Amino acid sequence: MTPSDAPLVELTPAAAELVRRLREAHGPLMFHQSGGCCDGSAPMCYQDGEFRTGNSDVLLASLTVGGVAERVPFWMSKSQFEVWAHTRLIVDVVAGRGSGFSLEAPEGVRFLIRSRLVGA
């Protein structure tokens, strides 16, 4: 796989495991990263369709997660995408409480983005 063929978004093994647990508890999922205030710079996980996307959002990826029947869409606001367009986004999990709106909040962990420059 060449750098230009690599996915724009990928999950660490820990993030994939959390997605499997959340899927089992909540049904089909989606991610959105807005870049807004507070936790807006962190990817938020919702039940699929729970967060309304529109013309100001970009679908970056439809993630395949082992053990999850359907793909998990990853959306980002267009303005945030302009900032991150030169990177690969790596969704990871760390200890600590994130946003109360994201499904992982009660788990005592939160999703966060790590990044790698495209071609690096």
C-alpha cells in the first residue's frame, strides 16, 4: 500500500475493541469531529444517524471494524477537514472522561485523534 492508498482514518486495536463494545450496547455507530469548542476537537461517537450531518460535513471514511456487521462512518466538518487534510487520522482511546455526548463517556475512557502526515 502506498501512502496515497492508505486510509484517511484508521482505528487502533484499543479503539476497535471499544467500537465493538459500543456497537453491542447501542447498535450501529458513527463518528463526527467538528473542531468546535470543548471536546469538539475529539471524535465523538454516536448511534448512527443521531448526529445530523449536512453540507458543512465531509464523510472521510466508512470504517470496517472486525466483529461489527456494518461499516462505521467517520464525518468531519469541512472547516476542520481543511486543517487536517494533509494527515491520516488515527482514532485511539485513552483513560479519562470525554464529552457527555459521546457514547464512550460512561466507560471512563475517551476517543482521541492522533495524526500522521500523509507520506510519512
